[in-house]
Amino acid sequence: MRVIVNGEAQDCAAQTLADLLTALDYEGDWLATAVNGDLVHREERADWPLKAGDRVEILAPMQGG
């Protein structure tokens, strides 16, 4: 299935948002995620189904000064 991740089309076999994060090597509770503009809390990721064409945004904090 093809989804849009941070503005780039990607083919994936992930069924849930949690599966996608694992496949893309994103780990940690500190991530912010949204699907089609809806904020998805970490407790919901394992149950949040993905479908073709979904727009996924993944944000990770950066350190700096």
C-alpha cells in the first residue's frame, strides 16, 4: 500500500501506525504523530489502521541551542 509520510510517498506493508513506525525505525514515546491531520496519541498507535493514501506526519524533537 502507498502512504504519504512527511510529504513523501512510500510503499509499505504496515497495517497500523505502530507497524509503520517500526518499519521506518522510529522508536520512543517522544514522537508526535498525525494521520490525515488527526493527532494520534501513542496509546492509540497500535490500533490506528492505515489505508492507502493516508497522510502520516511524524515529528521528533531535536536538540540544539
